[in-house]
Amino acid sequence: AWDRHWAPIEFSDENGNPAGISMAYLSAIEKMLGIEFDMGHDLGWKQIETKVENREIDMFSCVAITSRRLEHLEFTATFLSLPIVIFAREDMPYIRDLSEMSDQRIAVVGGYAVDQWISHDYPSFSIHRTASIKEGLALLRQDRVDAVLCNVLAGNYYLSQIGAHDIKIAGETSYKLKLRMAVRKDWPVFSRILQKALNALPEAEKNLFYRKWALVKYEKGFDYELFWKIMAIISIGILAVVIWNRYM
């Protein structure tokens, strides 16, 4: 299972083919193991999760751990870690803590990890669930929601695509998206095989996957100081993953 609306992590390109960071990892693993992944059909995220739980789909290419998913899946170690940030219109003051947003309308992609986390931690919040990050940002520009919560890479990617100069990163959250591959729970051996393949990938190749898709064009209208602080945190996180994998 993979997400067709989650660029630059994974998405359908203009020809409908899978692209992005996680797809680069899958392609490298296919070559290493001599296998071919069946990329499946075009489904919404909630449909995908249901089919994984029913074992109609065997694995996720890139997903974060949630309590619900732990019941059904075996996870590899993290191969990409991204902070969840708050996107808002230019007139929104800096948000130091999510608790300050109790009276705001917040958009998240329905079924994503951040949806499950915030629904659990802030049950009184007014949550607007969308089909994609791009849809959430469109609602934000139309003043139909006050903020969008998503990972910094995907949020900025879609802002650059729609040329939204009136939206900024208005704050950080304590959430971090630690992305992994995940396999149905009755296939633990395959999960270990995937982990060995991930460990065997050269670090230079992994860095190339990230740089190719993460370095998109950012227009004016962003909080550059905050953005580069966040990108520094991402780099530190990637370095920590590399060190941990070498240790393992």
C-alpha cells in the first residue's frame, strides 16, 4: 500500500507512476532482493488501512506507528523522520503549543498518523478531516479552516506547487513522523528481510533519495528562519537513524 497524494514522500507522477522518497527505497530493495512489489490500486487512505487490517493488502511502503496499526503490523526501523508543523495564514501569530489552538478549526488528512494522535491527545479540538494535504491547504486559503497540521516536507512541497504566498509555518508541534515500512503481523520473517535490505543500502544512496525529492523550490511567504531550523532538525534525525542502523 502506498499513498498517491503525499509528495514528495510518495505520490503518483504525471503518468500515474509511483514516485518519491519511499518509492526510491522500494525500487532499490526490489533490485537487491530480486522481487517485484505489486503497487495495487488507487484507493483512499481509509480504504487502504481497512484492507491492510483485513490482510487484503500485505504491507505499507512508508507509515508511522500508531496504537491501531501496532495491532496488525510488524514495523522496520525508521528510515525517515520528519517534524509535524502548523501551517496557517500570514495573519496568524506564532503558535508555541498546540493547546493554544483549542478554539481553532484544524485540518488533518483523515486516517493519517497525525489524525490519530491529535484525536487522542486533544479530543475537544475541532478537527476537519480531508482527503489530502493539498485539499487541506486549499481550505486554509479559503478561510474554511484556521490551520493545517502535516509534516514539513509535504506541506511545503504542496505550497510550492500551488504558489501559496499567503501561508506560512506558524509553529511546531511535539509530534514527529518516524516513517517505516510495515508488514502484516503474520509475516514477521518478511519484516526482518526488509530490515536487512534497508540496513544494506549504502548511506550515500539513501542521502541521494532524500536530496532528489526534498529539495523543491520554496517561494516567498514562508517563515524561512523557522523552516531552516526544522530542516536542521530533520538532518540531525536522519544522522541519528544512520548511526542507529550502523549500530544494529
